[in-house]
Amino acid sequence: MILWGKFDFFEEKSGGKASIPAEITGKIQCCSSGRGRIAVGCDNGTVGLLDRSFKLSFGFQAHASNVLFIQQLKQRNFLMTVGDDEQISSQTSSMCLKVFDLDKVQEESSSTTTPFCTQILRIFTNQYPEAKITSFLVLEEAPPILLVAIGLDSGSIYCIKGDIARERITRFKLQIETVDGISSSITGLGFRVEGRALHLFAVTPSSVTMFSLHDQPPKRHTLDQIGCETNAVTMSDRLDLVIGRPEAVYFYEVDGRGPCWAFDGEKKFLGWFRGYLLSVIEDQRSSKNTFNVYDLKNRLIAHSMAVGEVSHLLCEWGYIILIMSDKRVLCIGEKDMESKLDMLFKKNSYTVAINLVQSQQADPAATAEVLRKYGDHLYKTQKYDEAMSQYINTIGHLEPSYVIQKFLDAQRIYNLTNYLENLHDQGLGSKDHTTLLLNCYTKLKDVEKLNKFIKDEDGVGELKFDVETAIKVCRAAGYHEYAMFVARKAGRHEWYLKILLEDLGRYHEALQYISSLESNQAGVTVKEYGKILVEHMPVETVEILLKLCTDGGESTSKRASNGMYLLMLPTPMDFVNIFVHSPQCLMDFLEKYISKVKDSPAQIEIHNTLLELYLSNDLSFPSVSQENGVENHDVKARSSTGVAIGYNENKEKSYLDKKDAKKEKNRVERQQKGLGLLKSSWTSEMEHPLYDVDLAVILCEMNAFKDGLLFLYEKMKLYKEVIACYMQAHDHEGLIACCKKLGDSSQGGDPSLWGDLLKYFGELGEDCSKEVKEVLTYVERDDILPPIVVLQTLSKNPCLTLSVVKDYIARKLEQESKLIEDDRRSIEKDQEETNVMKKEIEDLKTNAKIFQLSKCTACTFTLDLPAVHFMCMHSFHLRCLGDNEKECPECAPEYRSIIEKKRSLEQNARDQDLFFQLLKSSKDGFSVIADYFSKGIVSKTTIAPPENS
């Protein structure tokens, strides 16, 4: 103990003025902390609950005479007490266990309240004989299951397990091993729970025993043959048993005795608080008591003070509470970390401060701050090497510039190099740090370290510096090989290729390097440097791209068998941007790709891009530089002589004519390819095309590609747009042929196209009699337009004569006459039938009906009374009709069907959508309306009157 430092990390918070309130008159026998209050039990049987200011919240009479033990449960607001009550008979013990529910308080008078006692349990029974209780402990398992251990002076432990509040319990007994037949008193108990394992420590003055309660029956293990007295037992935060003897403090785990600490003096009380060991020690010489707080990890005494006679030691509200025998209370609290560190810094006890923050698991920033102060202290005393050791430990928390500035000023370049190396080893070196470290190596001329830093001769591990900065420094200094080494090792392929292409111009080597990379890495590098590669080596670049997108090493059968295969490969659309200045190469690349891959996931995007290339009027060629060379040559020639200028101008004009002709030929070829792509990617078997239709239409319109537009409009069933193209071109022959093809309703066409065509000729303003007669043939055949509409439409063209429509009108008038005659006959027939029905109805109303049937229509037996006769001339026995006397069973089905039809018609009259749908789909809308009127639907439809405002 001489080597242990003493510090005052705790202080008294109560100022020595706190005490147990005067309302508690009895002697305090037991205490329990938890749930933000302290419960005390007295020898007069009362229990008091104290709040944070040690004032009595409320008290009540728990037992008749004496409260021996008390414990507050943590998971439920219950209070358990052990004490003496009135003895019911001479055969029963007065000692009982009570459970109080502190949430249920019953008012006894205006000044007292008593919590509800949920259970009273007799501790001693015939099977469990009475003995003096020396210790008491409760373990809360899964609520409401409790495990109560009661230690006796006979060396026995009575255990009660279960829902004690409902008396659903089991009892069992544990016995300490006797020595020479003599039993020792149980002085302390402790539970240890590890997963499903449950252990109970039992301490006597002469032994330490552990029971494995998860075994059945519980197994007993004697851990030691020494023990301790009452109150010198506690459990650590690691659930180790701690006992105090005059010579030392001993720790026990499940497998036996652990470490011990030699603290002299009789241990009156032991406790545990936030990793600290608490002990009240009586000096054997002076018999004075000292309260010590031990920090066992850092081997120091965190607090020490002389105290009087202590009756109870407990912890609550983050304080250590000592209740003295004279009912005074000492409330001791831990100082905050900042105060403790300030105290240590003033004493220059930096090592202790470091150990303290590390042992109390302070946040890394706080630990780094202590290390920084220690480093500053060593720096001031010119112990630079030791200071740097502390600063290195702050890496990751302390700003590196703080350390770097100090050692730049001190010109301690070796220490600075050491710090920067560690900074890079931890992967925290920034660009500036890498630059500074490389400069340090340069100033020190330490070629070996520089080479090791750059090339890492063992070749193991990742680079511990900012790769980009190192590459830039080496590249700027002309050490391209070093820069390429770093880039290649770090996998910075973009830097490796940048040096190859921009600095060294080794394009072929760059392509070989890209080919050696994995597919995804090669794709990334090509995206970045593809423009340069396409410019200088277009053919080779396209081949690499094809290999990337198709993985030429794989067979077609494998690609077909694995549906996910193509999804894992890049698509040509990922590399379109690199061809921004080389559209011809892009077109070649895409054509080669679609010839190899038929089911690419980006098939639509690829076709869209190809269509744009095919249908565009202008497409740049790889020979643009040659054209520029010709132009430059012409300019040069112009400056020589006037004769040369005229000659060169004529030559240039001839060259441009040839170039335009070649360009036009190329454009036509591309458009034919585009038309072929449009058709092959949208065949009759396909429901949807393999390109964006809207984009294709826009491209065809922008570039005036009529063939493409006609194909797209026809596939999209936009027949009116198709004939609009012919109208715009005044192609009458093609227009009529198109209508013959697209206006045939039997083939799924639109007959209304003939009406649009007739309207076109009516508004044409020129003689088109031949075409109009041909159109009228189809209009008449399919009965597309009424004659009046035809006449109104064609009357707008002043160049057309009546002879054009004379035959058509004559035939139509003849047809109409026949229809009128048929309708007249139908009307006369319906009128005759109606008159017959009216006469029959009148006869039923005015004349008597004679029923002459002699047999029942249902059973065919002779008709007798009572009988029922219906107007339909059917007669029935009343008994044969049953409950249905109002309608004839024979005629009822027909009548119901008529009623159902009528109801259906009335319901259809209210269905406006059905009416307008029939009206729209019919060739003659008037016939639909007439049909509705003929069925009496429209006339009987009622309109709801408007609501009054």
C-alpha cells in the first residue's frame, strides 16, 4: 500500500448536515437502495422510504416488532421485508416474509399511508425448521418469478422460487459443508448470472461455497476454506464475489479464488461503486474507522476519510451513502473527470491521468487531450523524443498541424519525419502531409527510406500515404516510373494511363494495359481516356470495346444458357461519350455489336443511337484532318499569285461538288440502313418495337425521311398521318392505293380514311374527277358517308361537275326508295298487330270470360271447388297452387322474362355510357336513337327535378 498514490477524486456532497429524519424513531436494522429512494427498516417493525433530500416520503408498520432485512426490487415497484410478526400458535414461527406493492397505497388515516401487502409467507415450516436468519438476498429472474435466498446461522440456505405474490412457489434447501460436524453461520450471499447459468455464492466465517442452481439437484463447490464476517461481502461489476478479511480483500470467480489485495485492517463494510472498491476499515491499533475508495485498475486510493461508527453502506442517486450509528448521513459523490484531471495536471501526474481516462473508458478525444498535455509538458522540458511518443498516440484525434508546427519551429526534422511516417501508417496522411514527408526525405537525402516509402520493397500491405499526391510529386519531378509504380500498385489505373498517354504518348502500351485489367476496371478507364485512344488508334479501341461488351472469350451457348450473363457486362451505351468526335467509329462499333449480340439489355438504347446516326443528314468522317489540310493548302496557294487563286477556286469548287455527291450517296446509304433497322426491329410478330417509336418519328421528321415516317405511322396505326404524307406530296395515285390498303375494315383498317380522302379532293381546287369517281366507289361500297355529306364535301371544289356524282346519287336514291318502301310495309304490319292487341284488351275489360276447363291444369284431375281460374284460360285446384295464388304457374316464366326484359331496357336507358358507345360504333347513329324510342326507353326516362336553391 505504500506504493499506492492517494488522490481526492470524491467529495462529500451533504456537508455533514444530512441525517435520518426524526420521524424514524426506531433503530435502523436494515437498508435498501434503488428506484430513486432508500428504504430503511427499524427494530419497532416500521419501514420508512426516504427521498433524495433524506426526507420521509411515507412510512408504515410492516411487522409487529422487528424488521430484520429489506430489499427493493428493480424491475417492479415491490418491497420485500423479513421480520417478526405476531405468533399465531406455538407451533408456528413468528418470522415471515412480506411483499408490498408500492404502487397500490391505501389510506389508513389523514396522516399515514400503507402500501398494499400482496403476500405474507411463513419462512419456517415443519420441513424447514426455524433458525436465526443471518443474510437475505433476492434475485429477479423473468418477472414475476423471484428467487429468494435466506441464510441461516445453522449453515443452511432456504430458497424460495416462483411468483411469491401469488404464492406459486417451490422451496428447496442448500447446506454448507460442515467441518468436523460443526456448521458455520451464513454471513453473505451473492448471485452470479451468466446466460443460462445461475450460481449462488455463500460465505461463512470459515469458507466460501458456490452452488450451481442451473443443475438439478444444485451442485455444491467449496471454493476456499477461509471466509469473513457479516457486511464484509459484496459483488463486483463483473459479478465476482469480493470478501474482506483483516489481512486482505479476496476476489472469487466460479472456478475459485482470483486476485487478492493486501489492505490491512478489519473490513467492517465492503461495497462496489462504478468500478471502485469501497471499504470501511477499522484500525487495529487506534480502533478508528477509515472509509477508503480504491481504484484497483490504476492502483490508487481515490478517496480516504475518517468516519465514525458506520451502521450501513449503500449507493443511490450516483452517490455513496454512509449511515452512521447516530443516524447521521454522509453522502459522498465522485468528482467530474475534468476536476480529477485538473488535479492530476497540477501535480504533473500525467501517467496517472492517462491511466485514469483509459480505465474509465473515456472517449478517445478526452484521452488524446491528456496525451497532448503530457506531450506539451515533455516538449517544454526539451524531451523531444518522449514528447513525440505521446504525440504519436494522439494521431486520429489531435490536429496534425499542431504537432507539425512545433517540430518545424524546433528544427527537429527527424522527429517530424517519424510523426509523418506514423501518420501515413495509420492511413491519416493528407496530401500536404505526403508532400511534406517526401520533402523531408529529400532534405535528409534518405534514399533508402524514400525508395521504401514509394516502392515498399517487401511488396506487402497497402500504401500508407495519399497516392494521388505522391504520383503528382513524382510526376512533376519527372520520375514517371516511380509515379507509374505507385499508380499501378494502388490500382489507380486512371493515373497510370494518364502518364502513359499524356506524358509519354505510349498509346499501344496503354491499350495493352487496359486489356490486362478486369472488365469493370477496364470499362472505367476506357470511359475516361477513350477519346484520346479513339483519336489515335480507333480500330484497336473498337476491338477492345467489343471484347469488353461481349467478352469474346465466352461462347455464344454459354451466353444463351445464362440469362444474367449479359446483365453483368457493360453495354455500348456506357461508352458513347468517347465517340463524340468520331461518329463514324461509333456507328461501326454499334453495328459490330448488334451483329454479335442479339438480346442485349440496352438493345433499345443502341437502336435509338444507330437510328440517329443513320437518319442524320450530316455525319463527320475520320478524314476531317485531310479536308483541313486541303483547305490550308488552298489558302496558302491564294497568297502566291492571282492566277493561282482563280485556278485553286475552280479546283476547290470541283472538289466540293464531288464531296457533296459522295456525302449524298453516303446519306442515302445510311437512310436505307435506317429503314432496314426500323423494319427488322419491329416485325409483324413483335408487339412492341426494339426502339423508341417517338424518337424514331422525330428523327424521320427532322431529316425529312418519308419512307421511315410512312412505315412508323402504319405500324402505329396512325393511318390519317400516313395519308397526310401523301396529301402533302400530292401523290394522288399513292394516296388512293394507301386508302385501299389501310381503309379496308375487314383487314382491320379504318374506313373513315375514304371520308378524309373525299374531303381532300373537295378542297383541292383542281380537276380530279377520275380520282373522285374511284373514291366514291369505295364510299358507296362500305356505306361510309351519307349522300348529303358527299355532296356538301365535293361542292367546295369548283372544278368538279355534277356528272362526277350523277351515277352515285342515282344509285343512292334508288336504294333509299327501296328502304322507304320496306319501312312502310313494316309499319303497316306493326299497326295491324297493335290493333289486334288493343281489341283483345278491350274485350277482356268489357266482356265476361267463360272458363270451360273441367280438369286442373297442374294435376289433370277433375276440377272441383275451391278452384282458381286465370285470364289466360288455365284453371287450378286451390290446393295445387299452394301459396302462389296471384299468377298462373304455366304462364309465369314467360311473364317474368318479359318483365325482366323491360327492367333491363329501363336500366339500359340510365346507362349513358352504353348509349353513347352504341351511337359511336354504329354507322347510322339515327337508327340507334330510333331503336331506343321504339322500345319505349327514351320516352320513359325521367329527369330528376332541380333542387330548390
